[in-house]
Amino acid sequence: DHRPLSERAALNKEALKQSFLDNLFHTQGKFPALASKSDYYLALAYAVRERLLQRWISTAAEYMQKGARTVSYLSAEFLMGPHLGNNLINLGIYDEAKQAMTELGLNFDELLAQEEEPGLGNGGLGRLAACFIDSMATLEIPSLGYGIRYEFGIFHQSIVDGWQVEKTDKWLRYGNPWELQRPEWAVQVKLGGYTEHRSEEDGTLTVRWIPSRLVSGVPYDTPILGYRNNTANTLRLWSAQAPESFDFEVFNRGDYYGAVMQKMSSENLSKVLYPNDEHEGGKELRLEQQYFFVSCSLQDMIRIMQGQRLPLEHFHEKFAVQLNDTHPAIAVAELMRLLVDEHKMPWNRAWQVTCKTFAYTNHTLMPEALERWPLPLFKKVLPRHLEIIFEINARFLDEVRRRYPGDSARVARLSLIDESGPRYVRMAHLACVGSHAINGVAELHTELLKSDVLRDFYELWPNKFSNKTNGVTPRRWMVLANPRLTRLVSDSIGEDWIKHLDQLQKLEPLAESADFRSHWREIKRANKRALAEVIARRCNVAVDPDSMFDVQVKRIHEYKRQHLAALHIIALYLQLKAQPNLELAPRTFIFGGKAAPGYRMAKLMIKLITGIGDVVNRDPMVRDRLKVVFLPNFSVTNGQRIYPAADLSEQISTAGKEASGTGNMKFQMNGALTIGTMDGANIEIREVVGADNFFLFGLTTPQVYALQAQGYRPHDWYEQDPQLREVIDMIRDGYFSRGDASLFRPLVDSLLWHDPYFLFADFRSYVECQQRVGETWVDTERWTRMSILNSARSGKFSSDRSIRDYTKDIWHAPSVPVELLT
Ligand code: 26Y
């Protein structure tokens, strides 16, 4: 094709139609009579890709020529969600594409729905990475997202007889038009084996790592577009392959079968995403996955530097590497190994470079989510890295002893090795020691890191610590997910808000216009009708779009307390049974979220919610005043339909447990009011919307700690609250399990005798707060005003703001605008 780039990649409707048809014939090899919906989707995706590539090439050229400082975002998870709609938005051709498809007689929304979303993450942490690379591209910051190209992403959830059932996520089944394989940049990764130490003739000491396995990492690149600029950054995901050059003869003399098995086992490395969040895995394969993508990524950065003839002493000037939790923390030891063992840099020099390169974001205060690897396992997989970690630790603890003479307890607490029982490598400690910056993801979270989880590190290095409150991208979570609201907002205040979310403030005076409020309500109502259709299809339950949509969507976890919401629903139900004519504004409770497959209590929480739905939805006495649905397979795609349709956002974690939350922000932007505890970013949401526009309940973190310290006895709370007692007894006696009094026993007993997340202590306060929610809801005009103000004051929670904060305080990576090559 000899047409100039600019012509082939033109953004108008006719050019789109033309390349859509070209791709249908020449890429898909189909004509309309034979084409499936998936063919049409792929043809459109390739047409869009041609337009991305122009920007991608221009961006690469610009960065190379400028020798730009680059942010590397290392993350074991990128929960991207579908690309097509987002790319159309960011290119500014969504309407043109829709028009083009419609004129060709195709249903555009149906085509978009064909895309299998890349679900390469569990929840908040993975989705944060996706929002961040969107914002970096929009802010024109040179960046690379580095991760793993899992062949199977987060499992698909269906609900069978009220229980979660998992199916593998075959997202690559029909091919992935958004990635380009780059085999020419493949790298080798060593695993296992042993080390040899030799003193050379010249007196230097060299270390050789003789691995037992080699795996090849092949990068797959996906362009990440900025919003209506010319920037297309890269998401580079590594796929594990058996190495071409692997010497079958030497390693498996004559053992053909064994050699093939070994090839398959190498390829297992990037096979599947571990579906656990906030729950320790401790599995060998997981450590191998982490090391695999970290080693590939660092080797890739070294290749880039060498391509630009930059000496490795300047590594930290070329790259700012952000560690998304401890999952990539092995990078600290790996960069030391690459610099010292492979590139012969003296230790001290290499250590300076390393510390100036890395920064570490912590995402959790839950002790079970802090990664630790048993020493024998670590040594088996990464023998050389264990030696390096011992050396880092020895030098670090010397420094600690100098600072705190005689304080051996502190030395033990700070050590990279936990020696209190069986020995473990503490990955958070490795990340802290090897980074120049450490941050939490909300103000409270950062304070708790400093006072609690990382207290000793804070005392040692207070200046390393800062807060970077999370944010979410308004491009996906408003413009793409909520086109109706987007139109109203842009018609009212112009389009600037999409890049400068603070401008939503301009909506505030409009909250006083009855006309605007009525528009606002119509939009919410239309979004609710659309969601009601989804619910009817997926759950076979009819819900009323005029009822209040009270929504909790997030991973299922005891600390997030979906079961507290369940207790409240049962309390309402009992109230209706006792007073059948009670005036109660109709409510639809909508739940969604996945449970880790091995987390029995979380799975039981799903069963409880569906069990309540089975009883409540069918009870004629309820007369449709309450509906309870569990929407299966909560995902980015489903989230895009849910957040815009919510009236009430449930953010009810135990104070001090939710690091930040990001779903809370997506709800707020789309005009939902929040009922929430003083936890994570809820506190900051309440601060910006004002106490009057937020439904607060529950213990504060200090109150939780105090109750804990004085000896919390949930059974006493149960005995002293007749309503709570009735609710719990009903579950215990099998009312929501068709008379089976054993089914929910583990859940009930855990609450009665342990209640580690203080549901009983917060129950009364929650129920009373929900009562206030109900009273506010019936004052429609007031509710609408509050809804508008919530959205108008959500500017702080754009991930653009988060990224500006990281850039200013940690990365110091200037913007590099891109000129389009034609
Ligand atoms: C160790 C391994 C099993 C593991 C895997 C995934 C541990 C944790 C995770 C995921 C954690 C996660 O998603 N954390 C969430 O990060 C969000 C983004 O910062 C926060 O908003 C949210 O509060 C936090 O729970």
C-alpha cells in the first residue's frame, strides 16, 4: 500500500468505512454473507488500529529523538477492559465510527460487545495500573507499562444455584487485534540451579549463576492512546516460551519426552493469572511469574539504553521505575544482579543507581497480603538473588545498628529476613530498602503505613514517605461509560472537563436549576433502565428503574463487608413482615464481585446474598418494595453499565482496612451518593463533597483499635440488640437456605464469636444511616442536588491528578508532546 500514512489513517467517516471493508476482506478473509459478528468487530478493530499505529510510530520517533526520560510502571496486573470503545473515544472518532457502521447496516453497540475484555487483573490494583497508563498517555509522559501476558485472565464467574462457579477466561480465543508480537526483542530468563564463586587472576571475585532452566520472554506490545493528542505509549506484556536455543541434548540426553514436558512447563509461566487478592499465595509458580516479568522488563530497559548509547551508570536518569505493590519487588535484587554480575559495575555504584531508580507503592494494610517467601523456596528458584538479598541486608542492618546502637529488636523487625520462626524473605522490606520513595494510596492509608505497617522504616527514612491518593480515568469511567451524562455536562460547561476534571465544579450552580436537575434525573433514569434490562437478562429478576439502585460492586472479602449490607437487607425485610403496610421507598440492592476460588467464607457470602434474593424477591408481602440481585461476572465491561446507573454507592469496609478504593470514585463521578465508613479515600470524598452530601456511619480507625484492645466480644453486641439478634437467628435457622441450618453456620459462628471485621459493632450505626438515606431519597429534588454536587466535586479523583502528583514528587518526568508523522 503506497498511500501516505495520513491518507490511510484518515479519521473521517468515509475513510473508516473504506478501511473497515478492506479489513473485512483482506484481514478477516470474509464477505458480508459469511461474516460473523466477531469478523465485523475485528474488521473495525483493525481499521482503528491502523489509526493508532500512525500515532505509535510518531511517538516512538519523538521519544527516541528526544532521548526522553521514561516512567516504567511494573505491575503483575493490568485490568484494561475492552480497547475498542476507549480507543475511539481517545481518537475522537466514536461518533464517526458509529455512524459509519450504522450506514453499513450494522449494529455498532453489538460490535463493541464482541470484544473479549483483557481481564489481566484481580481488582483495584490492576485497574489502577490501567487508569494510570491512560493518564500518562493523556499527559504526554513517556511511559511503558510492563507486565505479564496471561493466556488466561481472571476467571469468568457464573452463579449456579446461588454459588459461584469459575470458568477459564479464554480471552485470546478469537485473536487479539490490539497487540503486536515483537519476537526480535525476546529475552532469556534463568531459573533455579546454583551459583559458583571464583576469584579471578586479577583478584576480582566473579559469580556465575548456573540455572537449571531457561525461559524465553517474548514481548507483546499494545498501544495506549492519550486523549485527543498524538501520544501512543506502550503496554509491553511478556509471554513465556521455551527458548529456541535450549540444548535438548545436553539437558535431556535422549529424553525427548522429558524435553517436551520441560518446554510445556516453561510456557506455564505466563499461563494464568492467580485469582487471589489480599490473600497470600506463597506458590512457587507465582514467584517464578514475578521474577520472569521483572527480569524481562529490566533487560528490556537495558537494551533500550544500549540502543541509545547511554551508559548504565545513568539508568536512573533514563528510567523511573514504579513498583505496583511488592509483586515486582524482586526487581531490586535483579537490577543489582544485572549491573554487578552481568555488567561488572561495582556494588556501591550499582546500589546507588538501584535506589535512585525504584519507587514503591503499597496497596494494603492486611497482614495476609504482605508477601513473604519461605527461604528454601526462594533459594530453589532464585539462588543468586538470595545471596544478593543477604548482601543488601547485611549492609542495611549495619546502617541500622549504627543509627540505633544496641536495639537488636529493631534490627530484627527491619531485617529483610523474617527469622521469628521458619525463615522468610520479606518483599515489602526489600522494596522499601531499594526505593527512594514509598507511598500509600490515600491519606489515611499513608498515615497508617507510617504509624503501623512500615513504622520502623518511617522512623529511619521519613523523607521517603508520601501520599498519592488514587484516581480513575474519566475517559473510560465517564465519557465511555456514561455518554448521556457526558453530553449533558459538555453542553453545559464545554468539553474541557474531560482533561481537567476540576472543571466539573462549574456544574455546582446548575444544581439550583430545576430544569438541569430534571435533565440530570432523566439521564440517571435512562441508565437505570438499561441496567434493568441487563439484570432481567442475566438474573431473570424484574427490577423497577424508579426504585433506588443501591449498589455494592467489588471483590468479595470479609473486610469489605458485603455481609453487613446483607444484614441490613434482612432487617428491612423483617420490618416489612412486621408492618406489611410500612411506607418504604422501593429499593433494588445490586451486588457484584468475584470471590477468590479458594476463599470459602467469601463464597459463602455470595450464597447468602443470593439466598436472601430468592426469599425476598418472591415474597408477595414485600410487594416489590425490595429486590436483591447478584449480577454475575463483575468486570470492567459490566462496571461500565453499573456505575452510571447507581443511586447509592456502598463503601462499607471496616475503618482502617481498605487502602483507598477506586470504585467509590467511579460511583461519585457518575452522580451516586456514598454511604460509607471513615476508610480509605471515602474520607477524602467526604471532605470534598461536604459532610451534608455523604452518608457516614461506623467506627473510626482509632475506635476500632480501641475496641480491639479492650477485648471485642461480638456475642455481647448480638445479645444487646434485638434487631441484630433476629437477623442473625434467621440466617442461623436456615431461613435463607431452605431450612438448612448448617449451611451458613461457619459464617454465623465466625460473626458471633470472632467478627474480625466488626460488623456487629457497626450494625446499629449502619442501619440508622440507611434510614437517613431512605428519608433523603424521598425528597427527590434534594437527592438530585446532592447527586449533582457529588459529581461536580469529583475532580480530585481523576487519575490525571494522581499522575501529576507522582510526576512532581517522585518521577520528575517531563511531558514530551508528539508531532504526527505523515
Ligand atoms: C499477594 C497476592 C495474592 C495479591 C494479589 C493481588 C495481593 C493483593 C492483590 C491486590 C490488591 C488490591 O487490589 N488492592 C487494592 O488496591 C487498590 C488500588 O490502590 C485500592 O484502591 C484498594 O483499596 C486495595 O484493596
